[in-house]
Amino acid sequence: MSMLTPPGMGGKYRVTGAAYPRMSRPRRRRKIVLALLGSVLALALLGYGALQLIDVFGGDGSGKRDTAASDGNCPTASASAKPANAVKPATAPDAGPAASKAPAVALPQPGQITVNVYNATPRAGLAKAVGDELKKRGFAIGHVGNAPADFDKKVPGPGILLGSPRTDKAAYSVLGTQLAGVTTQTDAREGADIDLILGDSFKELSTKEDADKALAVLANPPAPAPSAKC
């Protein structure tokens, strides 16, 4: 055995000159490299998938839920934006300020309403004074005097309007503009006349200016506010 023969070779290999026995690379290192490459690829795929999920559920992509439509609210400008080449539908011409007004209400004229003025307070001459003022404002005045026993000293408020159930409700409204706070009651009468029974807290009729303004509102009620449309 030569001195250059590796130990344990048992003389099977002999080294002559500059030649050495060829040794194979261990396979374990190759497996480790392949495992590392597979792990890196798996992490890359997981990271890409996470980015896609973030875009779908938290970004502005096409997968974002339309919260405005599901909540019943009108969509925002960005949600309702249309393509530039979209055809604009034809719209009706603007009707102007007249379209925002409610139709006028037909009210009876004060001269068509017969008012009986009764005094249920201890103040003497109150019924006559109120009757004269209502007459100046155009109302037809019927009976004037003290209130019947059922109401005398028994009306705590400013007054009561008493009439037939078949009397036009608009007549109560017109007469009610002359005295704030009056209540309405009905009895078994057949006629269309209305009793104005003055109560304990009555001070005076509404001013003619305020009464005329209230009549104007009755005749021309404001239009209801338009509902929001998407």
C-alpha cells in the first residue's frame, strides 16, 4: 500500500501521479435547497392572496359592497357616475315657481257665516263689543247675549265654537282665525249658524292684520316639502 492511499481504502484504490478518487456530493444538501425554494414560493403565493383579499374587502375595487344601495340611501356622486358617452334622458321643462304651490282652497266668505256671540264671563257688555267687531270684519251676526246655563261661567279657555255636525268645517276654520285658542264642539242644531261662546280667559279678538294673515294661509296652504329622490 502506498503512502498516498487514503486510509480505509484497503488498497482498493491507488493514487498514482496527480489522480484522486472522485467523491459524490451528499444528497441531503440538495433536499435542503429544494425545501427552502418551496417555502419561499409558498410565502410569495400567500402574500399575493392576502393583497387580493384586502383589495376586495377594503379597497375601491369592483368587489366593494354598495352600502348606499343596501341601506336605502341615495348613492353618492361617485357611485352614481355615468359614462361620458351615456345618453341623457329627456326631462320635462321647469314649471317655475307656480309648481311649488299647493292648489288654493275654496273658503266661505265671512258674510256667509252667521255668528251668535254669547258671553260666559262676568264681564258685562262683552258679547256686544265682540259682535260689533266681528260685524265690522264682514261676519253676519245673529243672537248676542249671555251664554246658556250649560256654559255660563263654565268655559275656562278663551272661547268655544259650537255648531252642527253638518256645518262646513271650513266655516269653523274661518271664524277660528278671529280668536286664537278656541275649541270646537257640536250639538243637535239643524241650522248652519255657529255660536261663539266667550270664556274666562278671553281678552280680545286677534288683530285684523293677524286674522287676515291666517285667512290667507288657509286659502293658500304651503306646498308640502318634496321627498328626497335618488
